[in-house]
Amino acid sequence: MDYIYNKKKKDTMEEKCFTGEIYDCNDKDLMFYQEECKLLIDEYNKTLPGELKKRSELLKKIFPDIGENCYIEPPLRSNFGGKHTHLGNNIYSNFNLTLVDDGDIFIGDHTMIAPNVTICTAAHPIYPFLREKGLQYNKPVKIGKCVWLGAGVIILPGVTIGDNSVIGAGSVVTKDIPSDSVAYGNPARVARRINDRDKEYFYKNEKIDWSKIQ
């Protein structure tokens, strides 16, 4: 007997993606919908470097919420084809952004994302019997405005990163990071707060020439 898609069952299962409760991520109806969601991502990744207008149009179809002047360098990977990811304005991401967006991901205005960043909302229970059953739960990730995620950063489920913060390359963010912080490491910890010295120096002892900045 051929598989018959059950939209009502899919809708019920998808609701659990956002409640934080345990659900069956291998449900056939949910997986059918999930594969459909990935089609636009595949089309986006096949665009040529000069097809900027086409990329912009596709991004507006991929994400349910996307502001102005957003750009993501292909390839882009997403568990749900971006359907659960919400972008503000003026967001830039370099290549190999991976969105494990089984639950909601929120990214604020002017956020910059370096290559090979992974943002995860999905997790599995520690108890092995539940993993054998293919059970999963999701916790939303919230990234504030004007955040900079360094190369290779991994953000785990349920994390909130406050406005203006910088996450150092290679960090694994397991807990919330407050606003105006520089954090790095595995697990990532706040090393210091952004301060007045950052207005004077852009790299070690190299000074900012404000006369050349408009």
C-alpha cells in the first residue's frame, strides 16, 4: 500500500516542535513535510555567485520572517528549510551556516555570522530507551541585535545571546550569554564586557581612526 500523507497528523506533530515536549521526530507525516521544506534550500544552494537578485527572492520565500538587506553565502543547511527561522534586518552569514531549526531560531538586526556556524534547537533525551524510540525535543534559540558569531561557533538548544555580544571562534555556547559581552571557549564563558577601550582599539594595540569612518 502506498504511503498516504496525513496533513492533520503532521500539523499535530509539528505543534510539538514548539512546545518543548518530547515527540517522535521520525513521524512519517512530519518527515514528508520536512523534506518538502528543504526544496527551496536546494535551489538556493544551486544559484550562481552573480545571481544576487534570485538569491534575495529565494531567501524571502525560505524564511517566514526576514528583514531588509539580508544575505547568506551558500551553501546553507537547514533541518526544516528555514521555516522555523526568523531573521531581522541587515543580517550577514558566511558559508556553511547550519540551522537545526526543528524549533524556533530568532536572529536580531545587524548580526554577523562567520563560516561554519551551527545553531541547534533540537536535542534528544539522555535516557537511551527514549533515543531508541527516536524521540526528540526542541528548545528555541534567541540571538540578539548586532551579535558577532565567530567561525565554527556552535550554539546549543535553549540558549539566548544578548545584544552586541561577540562569541569567539570555535566556541560551544551551552548557556545564556548576557548583552555587551565577549565570550569564548568550550563551554563558552564571558571573558569580559565590551567597554570604552573597544571604542579606541579595533585589534590589540591598533587604534581606530575615526576620521576615516563615516
